[in-house]
Amino acid sequence: MKLQSVLLGTGSYLPERSVSNHELSKSLDTNHDWIVERTGIHSRHVAADDEYTSDLAVKAATRALEAANLKPSDIDMIILATSTPDNTFPATATRIQSKLGITTGFAFDIAAVCSGFVFALATADNYLKQGMAKNALVIGAETMTRILDWEDRTTAVLFGDGAGAVVLQAQGNTDKGILGNTLRTDGAGYDQLYVDGGASSTQSTGVIKMNGREVFKHAVTRLGEAVNDILEICNVEQSDIDWLVPHQANKRIIDATAKKLNLPDERVIHTGHSQANTSAASIPLALDYGIREGKIKPGQLVLCEAFAGGYAWGANIIRI
């Protein structure tokens, strides 16, 4: 029997504190209009000092489980996409597993920065289709503000904190679920968007560094390629796509991808204006928003796509 990875529920969590562009402009050489014109961002959420990535993830996961009508004990696989783990090791996914009271199955992290959730979905999909698990929690969670240089206006205005989660279940005899995935990397872009620290290199955490012009150029090109690839893999036409749920890095990049798909803006989920770039959390946050707001409906086709440092990029198509 052919198995499909069916989406049973979604959940999300944003820290209480919201920081506006106007507040940032008090300490940075920038202003609200400059930020909005270049990114579309108006505000972002910042985790409290005592909130860890795992805390955000657990809250999003709990809401996803409630939506799926499952108990934590039903979960036998957890994949966390994050670039901001609680500790260098062990995997933050195991801390989430423990906080949820799960003592069976397995849990691990994936690090693909802003493309992390796309990579995690594809990974979970393959595990489920191979029968290695029945119910999976796939989470994107980040505390990106912990690795920002708050004096660098080119990066400090871009990022925020948050978490999103989905519950997937392996089911047979259904046309729902993940229809296909495409993943790519190109290490030639390693130094264009990175954190200038690490256990092996500097024995420190470091902060985000970015060549914005180069990243933008490659993002538009590579995401166009990813769209072509995923449509071919899934044997669907552009006109079949009901919703684009993109990584929320930059509205201009999102607009370029929507144009590639001939999708009007009202069929694109936008959350970046109030959340900024939450890296691996941005797609599940947007997906949960779209579903809970009644925009994305059962039976519809959703295309998720992201581009990240590394370079890493990819896409998934899901029938809800």
C-alpha cells in the first residue's frame, strides 16, 4: 500500500514582545519607511530572556497536536528545523520530546537555516513513507534575535523569533498529503549569508553577516528554478496551485515567486510584515495562519518554498 504524509494539524507561537520599526529607529540609523520599502517588514517578535527555542517549539507543537486531535504519546518522530538550538548538543528536538512527555520514538534537529522547514518536511515525508514512523511532529523554531548585531542596520531589522509546527500522519488510500519535494544546496554561497562564529572555528556563537545584494539575486533565480522543479516532480500545472506559502524573508522576493506562478497577491500568504524573517519558523507560522484564518481549505494545493544561507533552497507541494 502506498503511503502519503497527510497534514493533520498546524500550530504556532510568537513571543509576547513585538518590536516596531519605529522602536528600532531609536537606536539604529534607519527609519520605518526605509525598512518597509526594502523588506515589507513593519515589526517583529522578540523572545523573553527566559524563553528558549525549545519553549517556543513546545507551545507551537502543543497547538498543532490539539488541532490534529492527537496526544503527545501518539508521536513517534520529531524533526526540529532550527539554526538557534538551546545548546550546541544534544539536539534541541530531544528536549522538546522530553518537555512534551514523549518517551518513545526518535527526535533530531535539521540545520538548513531559512530553508530548514522545507528540508524537515521532505525528510519527515520520506521517513513516513518508508514506514519508520506513523505520526510526526515537524517544527520550525528560532530565536534569531539572539544572534543579531543590534548595531548593524542591514541585519538587525530583518529577523524575529517564533515557532510553527505541523503534525503529519502516514496514511494509505488517499490523495491528500505531501505530493513531492525538491531540495538543493550550493556551497559556493557559503560566505554570503552566515554567522561569523561556531564551536569549531571561533568557540563562540557569532552574529549574522549578509551580502544582501548577492543573496537577493540568487534567491530570485533559485526559487524560480525550484518552482519549475516541484511542478514537474508533482506533475501539476501552475494553474493548479491554490496558495503560495513562502519563506517570509523579503516581500520583493515573494512577489517575484508569485509572478513566476502567475498567482495574484490574494493567493499568497503574507506574515512577514508583522513577524519579519523567523528563518525556519516562517513557513509553518504562515501555514498555520492561512489555515486558521480560513484562507487555506481542505483539498487545496499549497506550494511552500524557501531560500537560505548555504546556499540552500527547496520547495514542497501539499494537498491539504
